[in-house]
Amino acid sequence: MASSIIKHRVRGMPAQDGAGVKLKRVINQPAFRHRDPILMLDEFKSDDPNDYIAGFPPHPHRGFCTLTYMLAGNMAHEDSKGNTGEISTGGLQWMKAARGMIHSEMPKQKDGLMWGFQLWLNLPAAEKMSDPEYADIPGDTVPEVPVEGGIVRVLSGDFNGQTGPVNAPGRDFLYLDYRLPGGVSVVLPQQGQQTRLVYVYQGSIQVAGVEVQAGELIELDADAEVSLVTGAEGHFLLMAAKPIGEPIAQYGPFVMNTEAELRQAFMDYQSGKLTA
């Protein structure tokens, strides 16, 4: 579906990753591959431990960043650079894989609701082989801005005088978690990022006369002023960024600019250089 404001609309599709974790793949699926520099968005949500208990055992990454955001549950991180951490409700794990990391993300609970998101954010060519970075961000350090009877959690970027704790490359990545009551109208911030995406994870919103339900993502026009109205409630993620504008060569956990660089990534992984 397209309009002057909504350029694309897609529903997340069922998928599995890691050691069989059931999830919903929103970005990087057949109907919506990626939007530079946002490479992937997964939502995992289940109160059945069989859906998540096996977690994401050690696996490699090169050339991009991962950002895990928890709405409920507990997840532990370990990586080949010696970093360890655990996040719970409201917290984030930020990893700049850059030239290479091997990491795992494993549930730290045996039952109950596990609900969160993992987002992949590309790196420009000049940073793909830079030093890796890691940050474990507790939920109580994320700024919250009161908006129309609800809140906006500022995960990355600047919003209403608050700056999010995730220091994404280029400092122009805006990542906001809106948690609004029903029947309120808000105008989304417009900061010049050409890539603008909204993912509804609970309730619904109406944009330009189109009702967008939980589990749906919309791509917004880069220049339009976007006003939306919530349904009975509206909880959604706003992601906005400036495109890098470089070729993307991806195979599984490696994202580079050329096929030759992908082959080199595999060879480096097989020879153990990603842990060096």
C-alpha cells in the first residue's frame, strides 16, 4: 500500500533463528529487504519457553552493528572480546561488530514472557574494519519523555531535549519507543533522515487514513509532516536514519560492500581471525 505519506506497508512474517528461536522477521524478508542503513528488524515474543530457551549460541558477525532491546525478560551476552552482560526489561545491548565478533545471546529465564527486538544497522565502508565495541545499557538509564498521557523512550538520537544512550555511527540514528494511550494524536519528529520507519508492536495507529495494526511496519515519506492517531492504545518503534549510499553485499552474519570482502570474511572466520 502506498500513499503520499506511506510509501510501503508490510507485515512481519514468522521465522526462526539462532538455535530455533521463534520470531517475527519484519525487515530482511522477501516483501521488505532493507532500508539503508537499517538491515534487519526481528521481534521475538513468547511466554512458551520452548520458543526461546535454546537462544542464540555463539555465532559470528562482521561489518555492521546489532542492537537488542528488551520489553520483557532477561538475556545474557558473551563475546569473543571478553565482554559479558545481562539485560532485562527496558534494557539494551549494543554491539558494533565492525571487523569481527563472535557472540552469543542466551535467555536467563526458564519460563515467563520473553519479548524484545533485534535490529541490525549497517556501517559505512570506512568503519567496517574498525575496532569492535560493546555496551550494556540498563533500562533505568534510558530517558523517558512524557507525551500526551504516555511516554517516549529515547533509545538513540535526540528527542525533546533528551539524548538516547546508544551511540550509533554518525549520530543521526533516531530510535524511539512510543507508548501512548488510546485516542491521542502526535506529530512524529522530522530531523532530515531520509529513511523513516514505524513498527507497531501493540495496539494500532492511524496514519493518513490508514489503520496500522500490531505486527505491521510502514515506511514514511522522508519529507512529510506525519501526524498519527492511536487506537485503543498505540505502542510503536520509530526508526529514522540517513542512508549510507554504498553497495551492500550480505551473506548471513556478514555485511560488506563487495563479494570479495564477503569471501574474506568467511576465510577470516574459518581461520579464527574474528576472535583475534
